[in-house]
Amino acid sequence: MTSGDRKRTWIGLAFVSPWLIGFAAFTLYPVCASIYFSFCDYDVLSPPVWVGTLNYQDMVTDSVFWQSVWNTLLFNLMALPVGLVSALALALLLNQPVRLRGIFRAIYYLPSLVPAVASAMVWLWILNGRLGLLNQALVAIGISHPPQWLGDPAWAKPSLALVSLWGCGNTVVIYLAALQGVPRSLLEAAMIDGASAWKRLLNVTLPAISPVIYFNLLIGIIGGLQVFTTAFVMGGAERSTLFYAIYIYQNAFEYRHMGYASAMAWILCLMILALTWMASRLSRSRVHYQGD
């Protein structure tokens, strides 16, 4: 390597050094530290004490841990399918050649720009069991005993699933971009063959955008397993909205069981890997890429 090559190498490293330093300090070190702490009894204020796999063993008998796992999985079973279908339905509507289409697209995207805490506070008022706007509307149309929503363990998770639809604008935009790429020639050929709008959707549009549906499914799984902000702000009766990420937060910063929280974080990582792998296996024959 000549002196000129070495000089260019050092200049390049100098330019990328802010990112490298930031990555090492705020990503690589915390990841490595959490692996070590997961095998330690660590309360943040005292030096960590090595306990081996005790933190992982404690999870097996921790009933609150299993409740948080169940709450998280059940919430995803409610919110993820409804969110994907609703976002796709909105994208199909917003893709129609109607007047003021750009304004409608902006209106449906705006809620996703609102900070999560602010949205949660608004929905906390809307879903209030006694004075909430939603229950007042239900009483006005003749429902004398509307649900208590977050105050009822049976309705708490469906309430948060409803709130999650409020911010589906990002998913709608991704679907809209995919719909622009559906070949017009295939749609026109299906119309000439007499296919109805429903058959064109099932046999042309959905296969054409199946990679994007698959992408949104994976992002939904990853994000759904880490749901935190809305549930943390809004709460729920009888630990009905004690999700996995919230329980990690409680162990780390309220109970100061940082070692146990680190172990839970790595179990969450394994859960995400397992579910995304399962989704990949199940969708392998249903995702069609151009050129297949």
C-alpha cells in the first residue's frame, strides 16, 4: 500500500469515525454488556455478581413473566391481522382515481406523525369508561351499558388493538407504493377476460404486492412483540396490558433487577427470531417476486 493509499484510508476512517464511535458506544457495547449481565445478579448500584443461568431458570417459575408473554402474543393475534388488512383496505381506497386524492392520503397519514404519548393521552380520554367520547356516543345510540374498555380486563387488549390502528399511516404508504408497481397490463388483461374487481384483487393485485405484504408482516411481528409506549401510558385493569417490554422495563428500572431484565431481553430476541423464521417458512410459497 502506497503512502497515498494509506492517506486515503485514514481520511475515510476519519469521516466514518463518528458513526463507528456511536455504534460502538450505543449499540455494540450495550449488546455485549446485556449478554454478560443476563448471567449476573445486577442491581445497577452494585457490581454484578455471576450467577450463571439462574436468571433464565427463574423465568420458568415466574408467573408474571408467563402472563406478560401471553398478553403480548394475544395482543398481536388481535392487532396484527386487523392492522395489516385495514392498512391494505385504506391503501386500495386511496389508490382510486378520485378528486382530492392527495388530500385524503395526507389526512390518513397525519395520525402517524403524532407522538405516541400524545396519541395515548387522547385515546385515554376517548376510552374513559364514564366520561369518554366513545361511550357517550354509544349511549346516545341506545347502548345503555357500554364496555369499560381499559377498566375491563376482557376489553383492555382489544382497546389497545383499536388504538394501534390510529397510526397505520406508515403501512398504508408502503402499500400505496407497492400498488403503483402492479403491472397495468395484467389488470387490463384480467378485465378483458371478464374478471370481477374481487378476482382481480385476489389473482393479480395481491400476488403482485405479496413481497410488500410479507415485509409488513415481519415488521408487524417485530414491532408488536416490543409494544410499550401506548400500553405503558394507558395501562389496563388487572395486569391485562402488562406486555413483555413493560415487564422488562419494570425489572430493569423499578425493581432494579437488571440481570433478570437482560435475560428477558435475550429471550425476546429469540422469540422474534423464531416467529420471523416461522413467518418466512409459511409464506415462502405465497410470496411472488418479479421474474419467478
